[in-house]
Amino acid sequence: MSSKSPVVTLTPAPTLDRTYYVHDLVEGGVNRADGVAEELAGKGINVTKGLNLVGISAPGVVPIGDSDPSVLKRTGHSESLVPLWVDGTLRVSTTMVIKDGPTTKVNEAPRPLSAEDWKSVIDLTVKTVKENDAKWLVIAGALPIDKSTGKFVDLQPIFDATKALGCRVALDTSGEALSYWAKQGAASIMKPNAEELASAVGRSLLTNGDVIDAARELCANGVECVLASLGADGMIAVTHNHSWHAKTSKIKVINTVGAGDATLAGFLSAVAGDTQPEAEEQSGVGFDVAKGVCAAVQWGAVAVQQPTSGLQNLDGMPEVFLIENPDRAIPLAEPAHV
């Protein structure tokens, strides 16, 4: 891997993922796991892991509770992550993967951070971007609460600093934080799923046209490109003036946890090079959205066929189908309601 990377990631609220593999789950009864896996995870960390597979080092900034000092070495992240050790414990997320059944995940709430710790996170993130001359910063996952304000930590200083450095930000979060930053328009890319996008605009999404119109609202606020992740419907990528629908051939789904992170990693693997003048003409932004969205759905399709929350390999890449300016009237197989 190169000593520098075009991509840096920030996971504001990392988690220790424990996954239990169960053959037949008896609700309300005692169950025995066929296997248990442990991973240091979080959306930004998963993006870093995915990009590592194609030789992009994508150093990941993470504030980690100092009560578990061996966690980086134990989970194989001593080289890929840039830790900021903070006082406290690392939150734990539990996933139940049932053979031929649904995947269930229970996440602990993010650990609150002090104002001093959050400033240190900002400083370390900007320092890492500078050291790598990175063109992209991924901020992904839940946002912790600032202990001094009782509100979500403020991302604006990061947006301001990275803009001054010529570095775009891809933001992947959810809930109240997503709705707030969707209105601010500070991120270059936002990657909501259908439910998150519906919540951000306050209305249901039933068709391709609904998705495109909702994404355009975010673009009107300043977002360059919205990647709407639609599950079985693939992904619709939207800029101010263009839209693309990408979908893969049918695959067998084993575990959906981390699939969205894989799609973002796939997108960035395709667009993370230098600004492309021809892409500006084709899509109105300085990166090749069509190429990126094709890679995104392929990586996501590979991810859901693997049992872990982070990509293990990129084997068995499925065929991808791309439509520019998709038919707005086509209904979504998985509509999103508010």
C-alpha cells in the first residue's frame, strides 16, 4: 500500500461487534451459538477495511475508550487505524445471524465525548488528511453526544478545515444527525438508505421519481451527490442535473450488516483519484458518478454474501446494470414510508 492515501475515514463512535451465528433460534428460550466472531467496527472502520482490499490504505481516525488497550492488536487494526484514546469503555454491538433467517442487530448508544476530546478528534482528523494529502474524508456512523452541550458533536469545523484543504467529505449517518446535515449541505456526498432519505424530506418514497426528487432536495442545499441505497432496488445516484440507477444480478443474501459501508467503499475505490475534468462535464461534479455507483452496488452485493460486518474479500463480483435517467414511474420493490 502507498504511504499516502486519497481517502481518510473518521468513525466518531466505533463499536466492538460481537456476532453470534445460530442455526435455529428459539425465541424466549436458551440458544447455543454455532460460532462467535468479534470485530472492531463502525461505518468508517468498515470503509477503511474495504478499501484496504484494493490497496488503498485509507487510515481511519477513531476515538477509543482506553479501558480496552489491546483491542486494536486483538482485532487486527494496529496498522490501519489512527486511535485517539479517550477515557471510558468501547461500546458493544450484538448481531444475531440465523441460518436461512433474518439478521438481528442491537447497538449500544455511542459513548458521549467531552468537548476537549472532540476537539482532539477534529485536530487528529485534519492532521491525518493533511499528512496524506487526501482528496476524500469519510465521516461515517452514529455521532456521539458532546457532554458540554448535550447535543451531537459539531462537524462544521471539520467541513471548514477540509474544504480549505481541497478535500471532499462523504457523510454517512442517520436519524436526527442526518436530517440536520442534509439541510446544511456541507457534505459533498451523502449516502442515506431509503428510510433515512424519506425521513430527511418528511415524505414516503414509492417510486424512482420519489427518490430522485428527495435526493434533489439535498442537492439544492449544497450536496454534490446523493447515493440513495435501496436494498433490493440497488442504488440511485443523483446530482443537481443527472441521475443513474445501478443494480446487480440476483445474489443470495446472508448478512446485510455492513453492506452500506461496502457500497461507500466501492464508490470511493472508483472515484478517489484526482479531480477529472471530463467527469465535471458528464455529471456536473468533479468525479465519475456512473463509474462509482456501479462499483458501489457490486461491492454491496459481495458484502451481503459474507457473514461478517466488514468485507473479507471481493470474490464473486456480480454483473452490474446501469441506467442513466431511470424511469421515474417505476415503483420501488421496497418502498419507504414515513
